[in-house]
Amino acid sequence: MGEGDSRELDIVPARDARLVFQLRVRNSASKNSPHRLSRTSTAVGVAGYTCDAYRWPMMGADQISLSLMVRHKLPASHPALAGVSVAAHMVLLDRAGSPAPSVGKASAMDASDSISGGCSLRATREDVEKFCVVDDYFVLLCSVDIVTTMGGNKPSSAPAPLNEEELTDLGHGLATMLDNLDLTDVRFDVDGESFSAHRLVLAARSPVFRAELYGPMAESKMTSITIHDVKASTFRYMLHYMYHGSLPNSDEKGEDPLSAVDHQHLLVAADRYGVERLKGLCERKLCDDFTTVDTVVSMLALAEERACSKLKVRCFDFLAKGENFKMVGTTPEYLHLMQSIPSLMLQVRNRFNFNIAHPDVIMNPPSTD
């Protein structure tokens, strides 16, 4: 399989968005040559990084598989890149130019020694042609976030951090604007509720909102936007984080107002809109406070789907303790997860040194001695 004609894939920079671009794919070319690998690439606006876009060969013409791979000229394990995190996002645009997250399934890629990060998306051609193809092309909105969490002369997409007093003042000012609906200029209709917000705040927090509200898409000219596939409570918590830089505090009884399910939904929304710090916050909270016999299967599925490596390790560690695996490993939910994701079942085998002849047969858990 060689690389295809570069005209099949075309990267188009989005207006005023350094790390946001559109990937245009010629539908007929990918349909007529489903077994051919096609590739195009671009610099992502930060020194040393490039982004390669691929259309991968499929078994048939009825499926589409695309990915972004972000690379640096240095290997990912190089000390100069310590503390630099890379995240990529892809979402198909519908015929009106709006994000269509219900078409296809996107998932993040774990970093390796040769890849700093990335994202893949798989969809049925029937859905893409029904909702997304215009003039023989379908378009994906792509974003790449590169954030430095340590000092040094490393590439960074963020300015120097503010001190604690400055952050407090800024957070209080933004929260007051949100609470009083002061100068809001966009409204979101989510799951039967309306939320008013400020375009600039959302654009500063989310590369997806930045492209949606200030790019060439239809939403940039709209004052009311409908969001699908997100619960109203989840959107409210995400807005709270965007303005406060934190999630709601504990209630009067000292209990966390967000449940494990709330944090899971919020992690998915943060991943969808590229709010990486919020995604990391939710992942840490799930690891620290919400890993139980009742939640570990859903969290393991979430960790696999959203490439949350820390959460996956936490789930494996939980299952390795005491009687936990005996209680979880025979449940219908666990068996269904292992059968639906064979690669995850292989990881469980390797992690626990199981010798499972059939996925329905669960052997004894590992010794905790």
C-alpha cells in the first residue's frame, strides 16, 4: 500500500486559529480506493511539531478510518520534551458546517516513542454520505493542543501562569459576569435548558469552541446554538469550570456535588471540546475517589475509549486487590466489555497473567501476597 494522491486529503487552516484546521477528504477517491493508504501533513504552529493526517485502508468501502498523528523532530522520550503534553481532536462537520459528533466515533491515541499524541475517527460511509458530504467532499474539524507543564525552553501553547492572587481575582470577575449574564453574546440550548455565555471566554478555554464561534462555521454568525448528546447538568459543570477554573465545591455536608457518573460524563464532554485540564481533573477525581466494585467496569470502558492511561492503570490496580476481581469478573457488564473489546481482554490477560481459554471463563484473580 503506497501513499495516495495528495488531492484526496487536503488540510485547510481555520481562520484565526493557530492549532485548529480542517481536513477535507474527497469522498469518491476514498470510496473507489478503500484499500489504499493516503496521507497529508502540516506544521501545527509550534516549533518542531508536525501533524500527519491519514486515511487508513479498510476491509471494505462501507467504512472510513482517519487519524491524526502529532510528531516532534525529537523522540517522545527525549528529556527536552519532558512535561509537554499533546492532545488532538477530530469531529466531522455536517452539511451546514456544524460539528456532528454523533457521526462516527473518535478516540485519542496514547503517546509512543515516535508519536507525541493523536486521534483517530471511524465512521460508516452511509452516515458520512447522508449527513456530511457536500460536492464530493466531507470535512473534519481538527485541533491540536500542546501544553507545557514544566519550565524550560519547551514549546507551549499557553502563556506563563498567573499567581494565586491574580487567578482568584480573574476567576471572581469571570464568575460574576456569568452569574449576572453581563455582556453575554451567545446562548446554548442543551437538553431543554438554555445557557448564556461569552464567546471570548469559551474560545480561550476550548479550541473546538474557538473554531466554532470564530471560524468559518455557521455557528460563528449565530447567537443561539443547539448542542446535542450532552446533558444539561454536564454542560453547566463545564461552563462553571471554564469561568472558575475549578468544579463546584463540596456542599454543606462536605460531600462532592458531582457523582462518579457526573465526572464520567464531564470527562467525555471535556475530551469532545478539547478542555484538557478539565479532562485531567475528572480523570484524577475518578482515580482517587470513585473507583469501586460498582463503577470499575464503566470506568475501564471509559478509560479505553478516551485514552485515559492513568484511569486504566487505576482500574487494573483495583481489580488486582483482594476479592475485587472475583466480585467483578463474573458480572455480565464485565464479560460484555471484554468480549466487545478484544484488545482490552488481552491487556487484562497480560496484566494478571491469566490463562483464559475462552472469554466467558474467568480464572482466579492474582495473588496479593
